Amino acid sequence: GFEKTLLRELVLKLRPVLYIPGDYICKKGEIGKEMYIVNKGFVVVIGDDRTKVLAELGPGSVFGEISLLAVGGGNRRTANVKSKGFTSVFVLSKNDVQQTLVDYPDAQETLRKRGKYLLRQDKKRDETIKIDLKS
């Protein structure tokens, strides 16, 4: 199907980037123009207080895709993500994704639905965190 061809085209556009310990890869609220795939190492998702670790992502993990898909009326980052040690990631720009998706209207709809689902999950997580912080 279209998925294999689309994936092949997107993989060819991946750019490797290395982050050093403590580097912020993305900050909540900034405009997202890229998504990331962890290649080697680990990143941590940090709460608004910039100290509480909400999640740790390792090789194969994907993040930043919500901003990239621009669902929910915006393309602002929904979390702070920081490099835990030396972390190698692959970066895919919004521009590359949009140019590639022009030829795949079915994939556009699938990704839009996935993005909306991820945004709902993100809002649920934020509400859970707010409840935890109050108790």
C-alpha cells in the first residue's frame, strides 16, 4: 500500500542530530516545526516546573509529532523534552512532511486523526498531573 512508499520517502528526509546532556530539544509553548525519533540514548519529558520527569523515551521513541500535524488549532509544543545524556535523534521537518504528504491524501487523513487522538491523550495527562500536584 501507500504506507511503504510514503515511509520510504520520509526516511530519506531524516536528518541526524546529536544532543549533549541537559540540552532542551523542545520547550512547551514554542512553535513546532520538526518531529523527532530517538536513535541512541534517552530523552526525558519534563513538567512545567522543569524539574519533574513525566516520562523517559529511549531508542525508537517518537516525539514532536503533535506540533508537526498542527491539530487542535495550533502547532505549539505540548511538552518540554530534554536530552538525558548524549542522545542521537533523527529529525523530520514539517516542511518535508507536508511536501511528501501532497501525494498521499489518505495518509494525510490518517495522520490528522492520529494527531487529534494524541492531543486528547496529552490533555488527559495534563489534567492527571494537575490533580496529582494538588494532592
